[in-house]
Amino acid sequence: MQRDDTILAPDTRPTTARDDTLPAWLLLAPFLVAFGLFFFLPALETFWLSLTESSLTRTSAFVGLDNYHTLLHDPSFWDSVGNTFYFSLLTVIPLCALGLLMAMLVDRFTGARGWLQGTFFLPFVLPISVMTLIADWMLQPSSGVVNHILGGQRAWLADPYLALPAVAIGTIWWTVGFNMLLFLAGLRNIPAELYEAAALDGARGFTLFRTITWPALRPVVSTAVILQLIASLKVFGQTYILTSGGPFNTTRVALHYMYETAFTQSDAGYAAAVAMAFVAIVILLSLLQAWIVKWLAGRDA
Amino acid sequence: MARRGFPRAAALVAILFLVLAGVGAPARAQVEVRMWTLLSGGDGARMRALVDDFNASQHDMRVVSTTLKWGEPFYTKLITASVVGAGPDVATIHLSRIVNLAGGGVLRPISPGELATAGLRGDDYLPRQWAKAQYEGRTYAVPLDVHPLVLYYNKTLAGKAGLLDADGKLKAIEGVDALTDAFRAATERTGRRGLTMESSQSSYAIWRLWLSMLAQQNVTIIRDGRFTYGPAGAATLARIGDWFTKGYAQSGLDYPASTSQFMGGNAAFMLNGVWEVPELVRATKAGTLGFDYGIVPLPRLYANASTWADSHGFALPANPGHEPSPEKVRAVLRFVAYVSKHSLGWAEGGHIPAYRPVAESERARSLMPNAMYAQAANDVVYDPDGWYMGAAGPLEAIASKFLPAALYGYLTPAQAVHRFETEAARLVRKRPPRY
């Protein structure tokens, strides 16, 4: 989960007055240069790499689409994509729902607002190494606090059925604070008059939420879901540190497979193909999600 | 008074300064040799002691050693650094990785002439290990040791189980049934585990034992990019798995948990490499072990007594564009020769020295507990040759994911072997990488 997910691209639509074009480009230039140098060019190079047979430092042959052909029939790749989706399924909805719930709690209990907000947000500031260390201690089979509370001696991270859910729970605890902040900002943007007017009409409790809070929050929700989806699809650090992809690959996600092919197996060409294929999948999913959100909004209107 | 004294004082200080500077500067520039090692723990401390002794023994050169994380991270770093010319002057490697490193262009061959200038000759090294340091007719490393898999036993527990002879030594165990019986007897008669070995996910111990047991049946694992073990692969893994499913050994223990089970007197036998010897020696000396121990080579379970082993060795990274000067090569080999000749200190880490004048010396022969398993060196098998083979290499990494799962019952032995093969298939078909 990387924090730079929060940086949204600036609005590049031309403004009404023509004279504004030059300053706009000047302001954009630093971003465009950085984007080109550190993102676009490397992405192009990765695409080129994916058409070759390469080790970590040397290209030995141009192989065309061979790597992609291998990829289609590589169960390890599809398993890792499946694990990534499963992880996203386990994290995206709970993270958004819990974030919203926490935001509403913080918003409601004005007396303890600062304290609640700080407590909920605190885990998010931890570096991944600290977060995984804490999660690992908590999940230890014989000495961990989780088994102490639940009873039993479950080896969470060594169990093929429990390992990925356990990593997902750790991730939710770690990053939910960020979503809470997003929703909190959304909640504070809802004019109090709306609630007052609704209250005069006799609305209360869940009706207020259904008729005012939820519709007003819709744009924030869709932003949160898409940011979360992308972040979850990009999962790497937690599973790499906590389980190294084990037990027997049940927690090996797509980026981890890419890392393994590139670094353990020195197959940079194939790793690049894995990366490109996965980027394509992420883009398709994001488009699909944007389309669904639009369609839902259109249906409501 | 003070004012008159000042010029004289200044002159004195200046003279003192010059004298000090003159003493401080060596007659010739000191050659600095940078070494990367993957040796940590007791091995790391022993290597550091050898480096310090060497640095103290002369003033022409100085070895600066950096320890990196064992396994895949070390080799990834060594490979990438060395092929772009940023590698160290010398590195410790596993001889099982020679095909990978020499074939991939990571290492620089060492000529017989260069070896001779340091007083090193191939004949002075154990022949099997010297051969393992060659690739396509050239020498790519100077062997340091052999470290085989051995069987440790707790004399108190083995005695209770009736497994010791009149001298208090382990009665000979022959055949896999006999070994299984020994584990069963120890488990049933002592109330402790019969065996302990590392078996958690991504542990390499199962691979080492599996390879040994297959080699004992004269079965190879892989040849020309094809898996050649046939039904013996799953059958052998099933024999190991039996010990866990029947409760003779506890499944899922990671490395520290498995060794502390033995050290704590809670398991009669331990299957592990010789690198645990120093810890047993230390605990015995400190009086904290609580039992007498013995060590034997891995028993003959099938047709022969093959035992997995690996070796450390010193190698020179290629560093293209920054090839080492003849002076640097001489300095590196001088250090390597020093370590070879002083490898008795290294043997205290449980390793069998590869330098014959040391290995065959009376002191090494009588060194305990090494003497108990010294004969294992005659029966060692390495990982088969292949660019994907060797310590923490890509194939071992894949095996270490699936083979342990067969011991917990999440996969059957046949499934585990099949999934290992499926995932490794792309790797073994690939052309060897030139890094």
C-alpha cells in the first residue's frame, strides 16, 4: 500500500482564456518531465524488455511475443493473479466500509474526536517493516496474542487457508485510517442545513444516512474504492515479508511472482511480460469499475 | 617570557608533527582487499577471526570484510554488482553455485600460474571439492570446506530407547526401516520426539535429505533439463513424511525451533548440517546442554551411503571494466592461501577443511566432535550441475516451497513433487542466462 496513491493527476483540461495556456504548460512542465523520465520511459523500456530474453543486466535475444505466449500457459502466473484478486476481495470492501464507519464515529463523538481520530489513524503512519513485525508477533502460533484471545495453536501464516486472510486483516488494521480521513473530509463537506431540513421533515437515524449522507458521499466512496482497489492490487511488501509467498505459493501475489522471476530466476524479460500483463489487467479493472460507478449514477438520476 | 617561548614551541610542535606523520605513513601504499561473505553466526565470527589474524600477520595488505544476508539476496547482489564492475575483490560462495556463477560470467577464472604465486596447488585440496571448483576446464574458486548433512543424537534419550551399544555409541543403523524404527522407539520410550528437523515452509532441510536419499538409491534428480527421479521421488518424500505424520517428528518447526528442540533435550535425533556443531560444543563447555551427544554420518538407508553436502569457497568476481590488477589478484590469493593453511580454526565450526595438509593433519583428525563424522566426506553428493542449481538457487527455492507441504499433510507427496516439477518446468527449459 503506497501512500503516493493519494497523489491525483492535475486537471489538464484547457481553460477558457487562451492566454492561460503558457503558464499552464509552465506549471505542468516539472510534473511532465518527472512523469516522462521516471514513469513513461521506464514503462516503454519494460515493454521492450518483455519482447526479449534477458537476464538482470543483459539482453540476449529478441523473442517477439514468446514471453506472452508462455505467460498464457503458465499456471504460476494465473495463480498469482488469482491470489491478488482474492486479496483485493478480502481488503477493498472491508477497508472502505470500516473507514466510513470510523469516520462517522469520529464525526459523531465530537468530544473525543481528536483522540479517536488519532487512534484510528495511528497504524497508518507505521513503516511496513514495523507493521509486519507487529503482525508477525501477534500471529505467532504459541506466543501470539491472537491465539491467546481465540484459544488454540493456529499457525496462521503457515496455513494455506488462513495465511492470506491473516495478511489481509493485518493490512486492514494498518491502512484503514487513511480511508477514514477521506470519508471524514467528505462528511464535513455535507452542509449541516441538509440534515436540519431533513430533521424538520421527521427523518432520523438510518433514513438520514440513506437519503443524505450516502448520496452526498458517493463521489468520495467511488474515489476511495478505486484508490483502494489499485493499492490492493499492488500488494507486495506485506506478503513478501510475512509469508514470502508461502505456504506453497498460496500468498504469492502477482508482483511477488514478477520479483521472483526477475531476481531469483534472473529472467528479466519474462518478469517484464508479467508486469505488462498485470498492468493491463489493472487498467481494465479500473476502467470497468469507473464504468460501473457511472452506470449506477446514471441509473439513479 | 611566554612571548619569547612561542617560536620555539611552534617549532617543536612542527617537528613533532612531521615525525608523527612520518611514522604514520607506511613505506608503500597498503593494498586493500574488499571481501563479501554470506557467513553469519558462528561461521561469521570464525571468518572474522581469520581475517583479523591475517591483517595482523603482515602490513602490505588489509582485508575488509562485509557480511551480507545469506541465500538468494547475497547471490542476487553478487551477480548484479559483479557483472557491472562494482563487485568486491573476493567473495565467499557455495561450490554448488559454480555452474551458475562461472557459466553466467559472474566470476573470473584463476590461472594455475596465479595460484602458484600464492603457493596454492590443486593437488593440495580434496579432489572432489577441487573438481567442483572447476568449470569448463578452468578453476573458478578455491575450496574452503565440506559441510555435509549428519545425524546428531542425544545419548540419554537414545540410551533409554535401547539404541546405544556397550560403549555408549549409537548402534549401526542400516536401511530406512531401521532408521524409522529408531525414531519410533525413541518417541515411544522417552515421551519426547524421536527426530527433529527444520520443516516449516521454505526450509531447505527437506531438499537436502530428499536429495541424499535419492542419491542413495542411485537415482538422479535432473539430467539435461528433465526430471529423472520417477516414482522414487514421491515414494522417498513419503518415507520422510511418515516420520511427521506418525508423530516421531513435529511438523512445521522453523530452523531455530528445530535446533532448540534438540538442544533442550526434547528430541532424540536431529538431522542437520555440521554447522550446528559449534553450538553443541559451546553448550557442553558452558555446562548448559544437560546431555551427552554424538554425531554420525547420515546412515546408509538404501544402496549406498551418499550424503548431501555443500562447500564454501573463495572466488574472484569478474568486474568487467574494472578487472583486478595482477597486484590485487596476488593479494587476494595470498589471503586465500593464509586461510587455507589456517583452516583448522575453520574446522572448529564443524566444517571439514578442504585443504589436505590441514584436513589430513593429526590435529584435524583428532579434533572432536568432527572426528565422529569425518568419513562423511567420502560419500558426499552436491546438487546436480545446472545453472538453476545450488545453495538458495532458483530450483532449491521452488523445492523448498512444495516439499515441506507434504510433511504437514496439506499436499500428498505425489502432489508436492508434481507441483514442484510444474513450477520448475519453465526454469529448466530455459537457456542458461549470461548475466
